[in-house]
Amino acid sequence: MKFNYFIFLISFSIIVSCSSSTNTNEFIKKTEGRYLYTSDEVLEVYFENNILQLKWRGANNIKPLKVNATTFFVKEMNEKLEFTQNNKNETYITIVPKENDTIVRKFRKLSINEKIPSEYLNNGNFEKALAGYLAIKQTDSLNKIIDEHYFNKLGYNKLNNKEIEKALAIFKLNIELYPYSANTYDSYADALKRQGDTIQALIYYKKSLVIDSGNKRAKKFIEKYDQK
């Protein structure tokens, strides 16, 4: 038994030593780039000294273990990633299914200038960010990435940092995503009020009150404004 295990170790060592962690120029050219890991998250593939590395969820220099010419094991994900191409020569990353897996997960390579919605949002391109988030909502209305409360909190972070224009843009984005939510109109009205635009604030407080007649802040503001 010990002898067989010893033979196994020797065989495994030979396989590992014979397999090169470096990659061909052709493989690098096809695979290097950014991949859409989730609807608003990127997995970046790059190479140093022809060795594949990843950037993922804030971690740089992730070094997968090369299994074969196109497959790599990523311990940080506990997954095997396989690089594949379709008949249009478009490159994808496919997660190698584990035992009993019924769903095949595949991530497409983004074009050079393509950005995800959160990147547009962070860059201040709210129009393209909204278009991206609306596309996500159309595909999956329950996707956590388009959570109403997340955008509301983000808007108030900007508002509290005196970035009123950015706060207004984020609150307006939230209204577009959730047009039947009283809270989205209330937050937008609050930002308008802090900006000093009481007329527009009144309009949006009234819209909030139409959806939620129990909105005390909206009632208080409207009553105070009507007294003037």
C-alpha cells in the first residue's frame, strides 16, 4: 500500500514538473481582458511573464494553478475555469461543472471600451449607468445589484458629503428603477430641499404622498409650504 502511494506521488510530481505554468502568445492574446463575472462585476485576466493572473473582488495577483492548456484551478473561488471559444472566435470563461451540477456558468469577454453599470455610475455617467441597470432589471427584476435601498443609501452618502448634484442623479436613477416607490420620490425631494429648490421639492414630496399617504415628512413639508 505504501509502495503504491509512493508511486502515485512520483507520478504526480512528474506530471506537475512537466506541465508548464507559462502560456503561449496566442493563448494570451485570446484570453487577456475583462470578463463579465456577474451582471455588474468584472473578473480581469492578465499575464506577467506569460503566467496567468486574475483580479477579482478587490484582490490582485491571484495566481491560479494551471491544470492544462486551457483550464486553471482558482483556490480563491474553489472553481476550475476553462477558457473556450465559440464559432465566432469569441472568448468565454466557463466554470467546469462539479459533480451533480446542472447549470453551466459562462462569462463573456467584454469589448475593450465596454463598462459595467457601476463603473459608469462611479465615473458620473448616470445616463449609461441607468441604461445598464434597467437592462439588468428587465432580465432579472430581483437581482440584488439593483437593490433600491442600496441606491438610496449611496445617494445619502453623497448628500451628506455635500455632493448634491451626484446625490440628485443617484436618487433620480432610483426613481427610474422604482417609479412606484414613495421612498425614491421622498429622497429626491429631500435632496432638492437641501439644494434650496423648494418648488421642485414640493412637487416630488407630493408625488411621494400620492403613493404613500402616511408619509409624515412629505405632509409636514407640504403643509409648511402651503402656509407661506
